[in-house]
Amino acid sequence: MSIGVIAEPVRVRIIRRRRWGAWLLGAAVLLVLAIIVVAGARARIIDPDVFFHYLTSGEVLLGARNAILVGTVSMAVAVVVGLAAALMRLSGNPILTGVAAAYVYFFRGTPMLIQILFWYNAFPTMFPRLHLALPFGGPVLVDAAMPAVVTPFIAAVAGLGLAEGAYMSEIIRGGILAVDRGQQAAARALGMTRPQMYGRVVLPQAARIIVPATGNQYIMLLKSTSLASVIGFLELLRITQGIYSANFRVVELLAVAAFWYLVMTAVVTAIQTALERWFPVR
């Protein structure tokens, strides 16, 4: 009876592939950044004293707060409107589907700036007065001139919220369509109504797809609040423009505005990351 000899394991030398292209590209990027930084430092394009003076000034902080306020309210409007439009497109009713599709097409196809200007200038002209009263000779609830009702804040929320609602509609619709149809069939078999099916089965699963995209849209919407400056709303960019038009420190004030937009984006990104962990994709 022969006994087999166990061969000693052969050591294999691992040679890692050197990615010279990636290293060269990284070096080129760092070189360009260094050139920009050095050029800015030599030109003294930003005065640190002016930058830090206005960084925490009351006016700038007011503008940042107003930007967060109009962005958050607009996003809430967009989620509600987008959910309604998405459910209308999935309802199977040709009238509701057509109306929702037309809404998405129009508001995605026109710039947000035009929509904000429309709500602030054209809408009060079309409807000069807001008059609401209870039927059958009841008391008057609201009776005011429309220009007094449609303030810059209301016009900004309407323009940004409805425009963003068109994008949210497609995001929500895509999330709902990603849920397996067997889930809906099972909910129907259990006797659930359509609202119960969406509320208990479909939307909780679709949230895994909707939440990350919603966070990205919210970040974009916060930056888009700068468009409200054209109608005089005192958001961050409008206030910084007013300051540098008086002291001519354009670059410093724009850097201050950029800093606070980056802070807002960082906070929203952290919240989005936490929500993604709560609603994992897989």
C-alpha cells in the first residue's frame, strides 16, 4: 500500500496592476486646482476680513433661513402634488391620466424662473381679487386683492413647488411601478381597498426607491430658491446681491452665499443618508 506524498504549496507572487492612467489623471487634477488656488491668492480675490465679517451677519443669516423655509415648504407641496399626479397616472382613468401627463409635460418643459414670474405677475392680473364666502348667503371668509395675497413668498412656493411636483410625480410613479405586481395582487386577495393597498403595501416598499431620489431633488430645490430673487423675495442670493451692490465686494459676498448653500446641502445630505439606512434599497 503506497502512501501519497503531499506536495508543498507553491507560493504565487501576486503582481498588482499599476493604474498609471488614474494616477496621472489625479496628478493633473491636483495641479489644476493648485494653479487656481495660487492664482486666487496672488490676485487677493477674496479679503478674509470681509468674508468672515458677513459670514454670520444678521442679514445673511436671514437670507439663509428664508431659503430653507421656501425650499422646505416648496418640497412639501411638491411631494403632495407629485403623489396625487402619480396616482392619477396609474389610476387607469383616461381623463385623470391625460390631465396628470399634461401637467408633468408642461411643468417639466418650462423653466422654473418663468413659472415664478407667472405666479407673481400674471396670476394676480388674471384674478384681480380673491373672494371666498360660504354658500347660500353665508359670511365672507376671504375678500382681498390678489396682489396682496400672492406675496413673493407665495409666488416662490407656487412656482417652485408645482415645478418640482412634476419631477416628484415621475419619481413616485417609478417607485410604485418597481414594486412587484404580485404584491398588489396579494393585497387585493386579502380584501384590501385600493387606498389600503397603496398605504400599507405599495408605498412602504416604493419608499426605498423614492427616498434617495427625493433627497437629491430637495438639494436641487434648495439651490433653486435663488431664482426667487427676481421677484424680490429676501432669500440668500437676493440679500448678498443687495450688500455687494452697495460695497462692491462682489466675490466675498458670493463666496458667503456659496458657503451657506454648501452648509445647507451638507445637512440635507446627512439626513438623506440616515433615511437611506432606514429605507435600504435592498
